Amino acid sequence: MRPVAVAITGGIGAGKTEALHAFARHGAATISSDDIVHRLLREDDDVRAALLERFGTGILDDAGNVDRAAISRIVFDDREALAWLEALLHPRVVAEYLAWREALAGLPDPPAVSATEVPLLYEVGGEERFDAVVASAQASAAWSSARPD
């Protein structure tokens, strides 16, 4: 039986990760799109090659690893670069969490619920891939106090 697929979405500091942890505490299988992106940046040779071709070696840290902060600085003010990066990563992220959900469904005793943290769910039209959506809108106290006025 396939677990009910729940997406957790919301803005920066909205509590998506806390909501994901709450689902896990109640027995749901969980996965984070952000964690998938971080892994892709660390381990996927095709992603690395595409990033180097597009942005050059300035995106590497001293150890030769992809530096997420360097990429962030590039795409922060460049909508075209951001769109390119999202086009590179989003299909891979979606493929990975869909494969994960299929693997869960194949377990002898699958969880009743699978929860996926998807920050840009509506922006990429991903809501149709889920049975339910939880939108987290409460900013965390740490994020709120760290924000400049």
C-alpha cells in the first residue's frame, strides 16, 4: 500500500523543518528537498560538471568541493542564473523523492504517511504530486529576531 504523500511547504524560516520533524515523531517517513540538493551538490558528478561549466571554478572551496555560499552569491541577484540552477536541480530532486516514495510503497510494512519538505512546491507546480499539502507560515523566533527591521 502506498503511503499518503504529504508535502510541507512555506517560506524561509516558516518552520518547514520543524513540521517535518513533527511528522517523523508521529511515525511518518520523511525526506527534505534541501537535503537532496545538498547531497546532489556534494556527490553528483553531472551536477558538478554543469555548475563548473556555467559558473567556473570560483564556485569551489579550498578542498575542491562545490561551495553553496559561492553559488548563492552568484544567483542571488541574477534571475537568469537562478532559473538555470533551478532547472538543473529541480528535476533531479523530484526524481529522487518520487523514487523514495516508490521504495516506501514496496516495503513489506510501509509507513502510513510520507512527508516531503518542498520549499518551492507551488512555484514549480509540484502540488499535484502529493495527496495533501501542509503550508507552514509561522516564522521561528530565532529567524524573526535575526531579521533586520
